[in-house]
Amino acid sequence: MGQIEDADVIDSANRKAGEVEHVLLDAGGKPTAIVIEIDRMGPDKKVVVALADVTVAPEPGDSDDHLVRTKLTKAQLSALPDWKG
């Protein structure tokens, strides 16, 4: 999967919704979900999205950076419960 922390998260409307804050691992060290910090006014909101619900691809023109895409809208991401990790 490569390094995706700090990668931009693009929503279903093809707009930046936030950034990957953390990658969550299971007991065996396998990535299972990401924590997204949602771009918004006011206090930070961080939510968890399963890796099955996102795609990760190299950012066009920059082989070192990645883009994370989700089928969710920014509003749907914002409606998810806050991550308390």
C-alpha cells in the first residue's frame, strides 16, 4: 500500500474531503482502516473508514505521493462517529 499518511482524501464528488491521519492495524499488523481528518471550520473531526471502502493510487505526476478515494461524500464522512483513538 505504501505510505499513505497525510495523503489527500477525495470524496465521491471528486473534491478533497480531508487527509489520512493514521492507518489502523489489526493484531497481526495488517492495515484494516484509515483515520481521516476532515477539512472543515472549527475543531478537527477524525473518522474511521475501512480500507475496503477506499481505493489508493499514486498521485498523478508524483510517484511518491498517493491519493485516497472514497465513494462517500464529504457530508457522509462528516456524519460518521468521531474517532477517539
